[in-house]
Amino acid sequence: MRQSLLRRTLYTSLLIGCTLAAKAPQNSNTGPIVDRYGQYLLTDWPDKVRSDADLQAALQKEQQLMRTRWLAPSHRDPFGGETDLGWHDKATGFYRVERHNGKWWLITPQGNPCFYTGVCNVPALFNGTPITGRESLFEWLPQKTGTFASAWGKSIWDATDPTDYFSFDTANLVRKFGPDWRSKGYQEALERLKRWGFCGIGKWSEILPNIPSCPVLHYQAPTLGHHPDIFDPAVQAQIRQSLQQQIGPHRNDPYILGWSINNEYQEIITNQEIQEILAKGADVPAKRAFVDEALKTRYHDNVAAMATAWKVSPPNLQTLYQTTPHPPADDLEMLRQFFAKSYYAFLYNTVKQIDPHHLYFGFWIVPGWWQNKSDWSLIAPYCDVIGYDRYGYTFEDDLLQQLLASTHKPVLDGEFCFPPYYKGQRGFSKWFTSVDNDADEAPLYTKWARDAASNPYCVGFFWFMYRDEPITGKGPGHGPEKVYGENYAFGIVDVTDRPRWDLATAMHDANVELNKMHAAAKTSVAAQ
């Protein structure tokens, strides 16, 4: 069945869920490095899966933990709201934000306060790695028909790419659950989130029934190179139609936490982009808007003064429209901010016109991945909650503290994690917030989560992500290299569909207390 536009764009967005690229492809292969379960073949470790029986033993261990240790939090509504904090707010049928006792809170559709915790990329039942051209890397690959046929697939980014992909995660789900692996894989993922104390799912996930989610949207429209010409009414109409197609079917869904559009650095307007637009012809609406704005606000309608400063001749308005000017740096920065404000305002207003009910999180800005620090304040007026991503061993640093205090708005962190590197012994690459082993993750999560809940501006966070990436990379690519794309141990769940036991337990213990921690957190004068 043909996927909806929203479903397709959510899967497409997996490529940009983390903007940083993986380590460069390694040397050409010389023999198998991946075993039949998708694990690194060349080294051994105590809990390595060696048989299908090990998968069943892990399933039994997990079921026992769910009965005795990973107990679902009590006093929560279906949307993650706490029902025993001693206060309740108006139920509107949708998530919203409210400041209570000097702290920002999400308010669930039922009117309960909520510090939201979610996981990205859920359930990711197909987690493929490119096979074509490097079949010899794999100790075992099944036929494309029969028991493991569903573990074979194609590129999720390019429908014309003939490269074959194989998902060892899918194969292991088939081994665990048999023919009903898909529905049981969905059920297992959602039950895990509940048992680990998460409110729902985060970015880069499917929209699933009766589970809170935060979809990332992507519009279809021509660009001037990096961003669309939002001064062009025809382009505005295309963007509006594209967003309408994605948002419309879910406009009244109470389980949608809110919307966001695109991701991270790709949505930052740069000075270089302004220069490129100014080099275009007079028929480009954005260029004319730039000239008009600079003439009005910088030169007070003095065409001759502007022509001199922009180094164009003869000094008339048509020359400014038609030629390639060279504005001074201050003018470029002013125009960059003008374009950014216009662009962010257009997207925000368009989303709100289509759907006035749900929150809008912007585009997941990354502190430091910008033209300059003003970009944080540029987005702040055009989102209900500032959605941002930040990979760090601590929840905040001096820069983030300054940013939060400067805008006084609620924030939600859309991505963070501490992927184990195993000192290079299990085939994964090293992320810049990596830790050596599984045991190192748990205390970092506990402290990070508690610090987030103690911050008066923060209303929640998403862990990146549910499953590890394949050790041979998630692609795209084909050929003889050992790694194509990212290959990090980002997940709570490994390739054999087993949780990282210590991490999952730490998540449970921290998550069930975060609503109460947020309620008890101290507030600063600035936050009030």
C-alpha cells in the first residue's frame, strides 16, 4: 500500500536525524566481520548472542523484569501527565504549555502537568544496512524469499537506488516472535517505553495510535539554493499545500505532542545564502525584498547612499535590483536576520493556520551550529516551545544557561545520548559523547535527566534513539567499504533486540520521578 506523504517524509528524515556524519568509510573488506545476528564477528564478550536460545532467554529475562522491577509508573494519564502533584489545569484536548510556580510545564490533553520524556526512532522494525557490493562482510545472509524475506529491503532515501539492504534487527525479531514478529515488535516497543517510564515517542518516529508522538514535517517546494523564496506567493502556496497534506489528517489527534519542520543546521539562514540571493536577477522576489528592506531600514530611502555602500553604479534602484551588489558586513547580517525572521514567521503562521490546536517546536536548533548566537533569539518568537538538540555529557553549559535566560520560553531537548564505544571492540564508531561501556551510560542518564527536570525552562526531552545503528552503517552507499553512513550504538536496544539492562533500569528509576522532581525544583528570579 502506498505510504502517506507524512509517513514517507518521516522515514526520509532518518538520514538527517543526526546532522553530524559518521566516521569516514574504513578500508575495503577482507572477510566476514558480521555474524548471523548482526554482531561484530571478530571479538567476543560475555553476553554475546550465540544461538536463538539466547534470544529467548533474554526475552524471558525481560518479562521477569517487567513483572518485578520495571513497573509502569502509577498516577499518570495516557499522555504522561502526573495526576497526584496536587494541582490540575484546564483540559483542552491537546497538549499546551503553562507556567506554574515559576516553572514551565506541558499540560496534557486531560489537563495534568507533564515533564515529557520520549525516545526517537520508535519502533524502527527495519534497520537496514547496505549489502550490494560487500556481501563478503557478512557471515550469513538468507535468501530473499522464505522466512527472512521481510528483512530484505531497499533504500529508504532514494526509490531509484537498486542497492539491497538487510536488517539484522528484523531477522532477530523474526527469530524471537515468528510470523507475527511485526505486530509483536510494535507491541514490545510501546510496552518497553511505558515500563521504562517514558511518556511516549519523540522525533523520527511513526505516528502510532494512542501513543504520544512529535512528528517532524518536511515541505516540498523549490528553493533558492538552501531555502525557499518565501516572498514569492506561488512558493508560499506550495509550502502551505505540502504542510496541509501532512498535518490535516492529524489535526484533531490529541496524541500529537506538537509539530516541527526539518532539522538542525539545515534551517539556519547564513550570510553566504544572502550573498547568493543578492547575486540573482531582479525577477527573484527575495532579492527585491532584500533591496527594499535595506533601502528602508538602513539607508532611509537614500538610493544614492545605498548604491555607494553596496558598490553598484549607476546609483539608481533598478541597478540595485539588477546587479550583484557587495553590501558591507553589517548590511548582510541585517538582511540575514530579516530573511530568517520572515521565513520562521511564515512557517509558524502557516502551521498555526492549518492547525491552531497543537504546539510548534521550530526546527531543533543546535546551540553553536549557527551563524551566530542571535539565531536562538530569532527563532524564539516563532515557536511555542523552543525545540533544540544538544549532545553533551551534562544537560547544560554556560551557553545554554545564557540562552534559556535570554528568551524566558519553555524548551524541549530533542536529542541527546551517550553511546557506548566498547573501545572499538564491537565494530561501532566513536561519537563525541561516547562512553567506554554499557555501565558508563546509566549514571550519565540519571544525572542528565534529573538536571533537566530541575531546570525551570525545560518541559521534557527525547533520547536518541530506540535501536543501535548497524555496525556496517545505515547507508546510503554500496560497494566494498566496511562502513557506509553512521554506525553508532545510540540505542537502548541492541541489534539482537535486547535492552541494555543497566541503562533501561536507570531510565526507569529516573523517569518515574521526573514529574515530582520538576515540581520540587527551585526557580530563578529570571524564570519567574
